[in-house]
Amino acid sequence: MMEIKVKIADYKAAEANLIKLGAKFIKDQTHTYTYFNQPRDKVLKITKNDEGIFRTELKLKGDQFVFTKRQKLTKVEATELESDLKKKFGIKKRLTNHARLFELDGYLVSTDQIEGVGQFLIVMGDDPKISFITDKIGLKNPEIVTESFDNL
């Protein structure tokens, strides 16, 4: 799984456009992220949402973030892992993301409001392309984000 992140000015306008294009709304979801200190091209975080708690690792590859690990954790495992990672790397930042998920042409597309960071459109799939964002979604000059949210 890979993702491309684009900074947007108005998530409501982006959602209206997605619906106009035939995107199917899936759900609202709130994520709480705990980021740990990592090199600039890597992301290590614990994500909590209504589906559970996950250890997530990503690596930047060009304009995309590639998921290198996504592991579901129990509450006990998550508590132990957070303690271990905090000791090993240190906690860099905690963020809350209010996301709305859509499906469009086989991609998972979300509008994300990251508290204190900004608004984003994220396209996730096996190999999302910038051309999908420019040609299909219609963002002509997308501001591609190649930084993890904890670096913004």
C-alpha cells in the first residue's frame, strides 16, 4: 500500500468534487497518532482509531509514502510498545486527524484535517499516481507533501 498526500485549502470543496466525480463515501474516522523520532524519510507511529491500535511504519519513495509495516496491537501490546519506542527514540509529536474516507476508481481517497497542521487530500492504493490527482480529481497544480505530518 502506498499513499500520495496533497495539501488543500478547503476539504469541503474537495469532498464536493469527489462526490461529483462519483466517489462513494465510506466513513468518518478520527485517528490519534503518536510519532517517534526517526530520520526524515521514515515514519514510525502508533495509530489509534475505531478499528483498533496499530504500529505503522512508512518510508518515503519519491512522491509517495510506502507502508512497510502495519501491525494491529492489543491495548497491552500498544502500551508496552509505546514505552519501548519512547525509551529508544523519544516521542516527537502527538496529532489528531479527522478524516473522511471515500472510494474512487479503486483508490481509497481521504480528506484529512490534522489539528494544528492543515488540510490534506490523501490517495491510497497499490501504486497511486499524481496523474490521478491532476487528471481525474482535477487538482491542476497539486502541492504534493513529501514530509510526514509530524514534520509540518
